[in-house]
Amino acid sequence: MLVSYNTEDGETFILSPWSEILAYGMGGISLEKPTSLETPTISNPVGGKNPDGSPKISYTISTPKQVQDASNYIQARDMKNIEAQNQININNTGWIKADAGAWWLGSEFRSFDVPITYDNGKEVIIDKSYIQIKTRYVYDGGSNVGALQSEWSNIISINAPAWKNASTWATEELQKASELGLIPDILKGADMTKPITREEFCELAVLLYEEVTQTTATPASPNPFTDATNNQILKAYALGITTGTSATTFSPKMLINREQAATMLFRAIKAIAPNADYSVKGVKDFPDQKDISSWAVDGTKYMSKLGIIKGDSSGNFMPKATTSAQTASGYGMATREAAVLMTVRTYDAME
């Protein structure tokens, strides 16, 4: 009931009854009825396996004191628990639910099961798949405390991709390249949307050769170039994958176009399987065939025949820029992500 009283000045005050007191622990610290839940912080993710071989992830969760107090209040009044919910994103295919359930909300190392498959049946490889994780607290509500929900925590990940930036359409095959060990150190952490250099493409092509053949290529000796000392360039030169830009120069930082990329990969395939049939008889000309250099015809047609390098929606190969406007726009240039995808497709074709 409400209580009212008058002061000496004639003012009237109306007071509500005191709230119910809830206390816990030594000293009887009082707890207030929670109306919200603060956001947890998570860290230290580790991928692992359950005894049956199914994948799991463990991590540390740091719970705010406000949530711990809310948990004590809810347990005392509603005899229920706050739950922690997890979501995971596997290889950039979107966030999906991963149950975590009720637990003691301290700063603890916790684990949850990861789906065995994702994205319509693809297998989760726990030590290679790129997995992002986030957590939040949820209380469904009871007779004394209504439903509560925190914001999602920070996002942590395992097996982070070996690149800084990439187009959405390229991420799945880039992840596959990473899992196959086909991304060389020179490209790790790089912006994959940028054009690729001659040096970077040599590293890709030589890595492809060594992964498929399970051999280590031998660098050319003596070094014919005055502007390059990278052993991967010298290996590519020895294998016939590349040549210099002159008798004594390689121009490692020069960007390459699509016909150059196709030709270098074509030569890498021939180095891997020198006795295979490389005929391009019957392969139709591209609408822009006149723009393809004579030395690149076989390479471009063969890579197109295998489906490794594709043209635009009109079938144009876009081998290189032929006008100043095309040069300014980057037309026909090979990007890092496109080069890596070509390498993955070549690897699959060689397998």
C-alpha cells in the first residue's frame, strides 16, 4: 500500500513500499531484478575433436559481473538458468546455430560441437576450415523475471584465411586453395582483389608444380637475371614456366594480363605432365581472338578447354588491354584471386 505524510512546510509526499530485498554470499550483497544482460567477451578459440571424431571448438568466455548477478537472481527467484547461445560461420557460408546450453556463467574455458557438414553436405575439416564464432546470453523468462537477451559478443575465428581482402565469389575456392597448401607465403595476408605480379605468379605456378608432383624443383644456376634473386622465379625459369623480359632482366614487379597468366599455367601443366595431349584442335576461337598474341593462342585455348580460365558473359577471353581506356580501367589484367582460382582448378584437373 502507498504511504503519505505531510512536512512542516505543508508539502505532501507519497511513498511506495520498499522493494523486496534479495541478497547472496557473505555480507548479504543485495541483488536487483535484472532488466537487461550485458555482452560477453570471448577469446582463445581452439579446434579439436570429440572421442567419436566429430569436430568441436573450445574457447574462453568472460562473463560480465552484471550477468553473473542476474544469473544468481534468476536462479533464486525463477529456479531457472540463463543460457549461452553460439553461432558459427563456416567458410563464409553464413551464420548458423550451434547450441551451447545452460552453464555456470564464470570466466571459463568452454566447448561446443561443430556440425559435421555444412552448406548442403560439405565436410567440416576442423583443422583447416575457416570458422567464425560468436556468443550471446539469453533468458526465456519466468514468473518473476521477463525474457532477456544480450547483444552478440565479439567474433573470434580459427584457421583464418590466408588473405586480407577478397571478392565474395572467390572466397570458397580461395579457402580450398588454402586447405590444399596452394597459397604461397608471398600472397598470404595480401589483398586478393589487386592485380598479380610476375614474381607472385611464378610462386603460384611453382607451388602447384611441387604439390602435384610431390618433388622440389631445382632453381636455374647461374642466375641469368640482374633484377631477381627469388629461388621460385629461378625454379619457374628452369622448368620453362616463364622467361625473362630481356636476356638479363625478369621484371618481378611487373603486372601480368590474362593471356600471360594462361600461358604460364599452360607451361606449368606441361612441366608436370610433359607427355600428355595438349591439342586444341576443335576449340573455337573467342570473339576477341584477334586480340590474343600468337604465342598465347595454344595456352589460352587449352586453359579454356579445361574450364580453368573463362571469358566474360559474351565469351570474350579479354587477353589484354588494347586501348588506352582499357589500360586505364585494368581491362584484361589477372588479379591475385583469379590467379589462385586458376591454380586450384588446374590442381583439380591434374588430379
